[in-house]
Amino acid sequence: MRQLAQLYTQAKAAAADEQWDTAGSLLDRLLTADPNYSPDAQSLAITVARQRTLLEYYNAGQRFYDQGQCAEALEQFQQVRASTPHSAPKGYRSTCSTVT
């Protein structure tokens, strides 16, 4: 049980530092060991998965934008905007505004 608590503490710290892959890996280990560990851990896992997806869209959009492929970049950034209309991190919003 102590090891699970340690995994959860590490996952929370990684998420607070926006280290989404690390947080996701730790939560996967935790919830594989005990799928019912806690509702908070399950909620954090959902949040981390969502942030990872947003980061994938954002990074893809940034790559397209850097290559001058604005239509493709816009499509990716719109995925970010649609997923987080009011709560997107500052960088996500400013890039969407630049392209749109």
C-alpha cells in the first residue's frame, strides 16, 4: 500500500510540473496495481490523459505552423481550442489566436 501511495504522490508532483508523460506512466502503474485505488487517482488519470492529447494536438499544430502549413496547423489548434474553450493554457490560446 505504501508503494501505491508513493506512486500517487509522484504522479501528482509530475502533473503539477506538467510532466504529462511521467504522470501518465506513474498513474498507469498505480491503477494497474489497484484499479480502485482512489477516485482522486482516477480523476487525475483522466486529466493527465486529456492534457497529453491536447499537447499532441498542440505540438502537431506547431510543427505544421513552423513548416508553413497553416491550414493543417489551424486544424490541430482548433482541436485544442474545441477541447478547452476557456481553460487552455496561455501558450495554447496565443498560438490559436496567431493562426486564426
